[in-house]
Amino acid sequence: MKLLIAIPVFNERKYVERVLQKIRQFHPDLLVVDDGSTDGTGEILAAKNDLHLIRHPENRGYGQSLIDAFQFADRKGYDWVITMDCDEQHEPETIPAFRKEIASDRWDLISGSRYLRARANNDLPPNDRRMINLTITNVINDLFHLDITDAFCGFKAHRVSAMRKLRLDIPGYAFPLQLWPQVAAAHLRVK
């Protein structure tokens, strides 16, 4: 099984070195999509020779970075892509849990959640963002008969062959609002 970890970044100079170092403890094959960073993040990444790098000349949006990562993985023959953010909200220590679910061969999309269990450091999004996320997540669950707890969590494992069934083209943060209806319509198996 060929697995890629894909990290979209935009102006993450503060975190990028530390996040990449932590991820490498669990998996060495990384793709970083620099979405037009202007804070020096791109230069830090360009100096590295131990990762794949896509650089957007200007900010094209979070969704476009994910779409580019899926296309890269498909072109390069990967079986799975784990996407995760670079702002230290996603814990690389949970990559083995994703790998375990991938190995079960029961799922097409494995979605992380910031709300399944209490976090040790209480590092949750602000209350207003949590309430908006909860409301939209409940609507998505009701409309599409899913059982997700965090529609906007970017920490996911995607089976590349399953992603080929989707037609994703929303470049911004509304990307999940296109992803989940298409996942349901394609009858992808979600964990």
C-alpha cells in the first residue's frame, strides 16, 4: 500500500518545520502544497529535498490545495492520501490509527474529528466556530445519512481510487460542502 501525507500550507512559517518533523516520525513520504505563501514558508520548503512540493504562485484556496494533492497522488500511483493541516491542530501521533483503519480495507474515506473526545490541551476552535461546524455537520448528516462529527476537519485519509469518482472543483474553504454530498452520492464507505 502506497501512502502519501499531504499538507496544504499558507503562511505557516511559524509551524512548518516543527509539523514536518513530527509527521516524519510516523511516515516519511510527504507532499506539501504551498498555496502562495508570502511569509517565507515557500522558501523554507523549496530548500528541502526530502519532500514533494507544489507551489501555487498566488493563493488559490484550501480546497484547490487538496484537489492538487489528490491529482498528484493519482498521477504518482499512490493508494491513499492522508491530508492534515499545518497549524498544529492535527496530531501526527494519530497517523498510526489512520493506517490501522486503512489496513482494514473497509473504508474509502476516514475522517478525523476534533470533537470525538476531549483534548488534553483544550485546544478547540472558538465556541462560535464550533457551533457553526456542529450545525452544518448535523445538516450534512441529516441530508446525506452520514454519521460524521466534524464536517470541516482536514485530517482525513482518502482512498485515491474512490476520490476519482468525485468531481471536486471548489477552491476555497467551502470545499467540504462539495465533498460530503459527492461522497454520499458515490456511496463511499466512511469511517
